[in-house]
Amino acid sequence: MGVVKLWLVSGLVAAVVFAAGTAAAETTLERIVRTKKLTVATEAAYPPMEYIENGKIVGMASEILREVVKDLDVEVEQIDLPFQGILPGLLASKFDLVATSVGINAERAKRYAYTLPIAENSAHVIRKAGRPIKALSDLNGRTVATQLASSMEPIARKIDEKLKADGGPGFKDLKLFPAFSDSFLSVGNGTAEVAVAPLPVINNLMASRPGMFELVGRAVDQPSYVAWVVRPEDTSLREAINKTLRRLKQSGRMTELQEKWLKQSYPLPDSNYLPEGAI
């Protein structure tokens, strides 16, 4: 009798181990296709790419996401979160995809799997209209604002370092805010004198508040891009998304979306957009 019980227990353990192994072998993409559900995190505070209007997330990236969902033939659950919690939440498996504008940089590229770029994201500096700040060298002794933990924060810090390396005092202060809109507000009310932000966001700001802000200039020499990210092991999900992005580019739909939301169109790279050592 004892032998029979031992065999039954052993068989049960083996069945559990087998089931666990089968579940572990399922990729995130396979689970999404099987359950017909894609869970997405977005920071809906980045117009014109993604923002809230009439209680819904809209923008250029939202239209791209609809195309991805259509190609995967799944339902989407989209969660609006502050940017600072999005990337850690992805690694903690709280959602499958970060479908928000994540700037491509070397540190992130070693920790997350980037999709193809969805937009250019070159950093620019803006001032309140009429202020005597005409070049990056004029930022010595100035208070600068940008978004905390965004791809603009390290760019702002590099500007400060270069000013000091060139013999200047550097920034008076670097103020970091939860959203770019907060940094623009600080420039408007005089808490900061300039803000560092991506050009698409600045263009949207200047269109909505004509005459209030002016460009100082580009903060970096080379163009930069934003993309979506998945966990490092989810490269099959990344490729599924890239397939949709390539279709949109080849069909001309991406150009249509750029002209609709960004008021301009430009080519997006298919290669050589990731730093060395990227996933």
C-alpha cells in the first residue's frame, strides 16, 4: 500500500513539473495570441504622440497601437501610468508592452528590447518668448527644466557638463518634473528659464500656445528616436510589432500619420538606430 501511495505522489509531482515546464516554455507572444489579450502601459502625457482627450488616450502612437492590435487579432488593455514607473513595471511583468515614447539610449538598450523607431525625438531647448537666451552657451547660470527619468534628463546633464568643461559655471539648477508639461509651465511662470524637451512635443506646445515660447536650438548634433520596448526575453513579440511598423512604412500609412499628428514627415531608420550592445 505504501508503495502505491508513493507511486501516486511521484506521478502527481511529475505531472506538476511537466505542467510547469510547459507553461514556462510558452512565450509572451504565444500567451497573448492564446488569451487574445495584450496588456500595455502608456504615459498619456506626451502630445502629440499619446495624451488624454475626452477621457481617452489618443495621439499618433495610439493609432499605431490599433494597427498592432489588429495584426495580432487581440484585445488591448491600456494602462495610463507615470513614466517613472513604466519601465520597472515592465520588468516586473505587470504588463506585456510599453507603448509610449521611450527615448533610445545606451543604458536602456542593454536592459530592454526596443522596437523599430516610431518617431524622431531630437532634443531641443525652448525659452519664454523675448528672453535673451540665444545659444546653449547662454545656459551658464540659468535654471533648466526637463522631465525626470526621461531621455532628456541625461542630455540636459551633458549640456551642463560641457558648459563646465568649457570653463563656465554650468547650470544654476536643473529642475526635474514628472511630465514635460510641468517643465513648460515652469518656464512660463519663471521658475525655470529654459526647458529641454523632444521636438515633437515642443512643436505641439508652440502650436497650442502661439507666441509664448521660442526655440533656442537643438541640444544634440545627431537626430535621436523614440520606440516601444518589451522585456529582453520577448524578442518574438518585438518582431511581431516590427512587422506591423514595417507594413505601415511600406504602405505609406506611417507618412500619413506623421503629417496628421506631427505636421511633417521624415524617414525612420530600419537599422543602425540602436547603440552598441543593445538587445
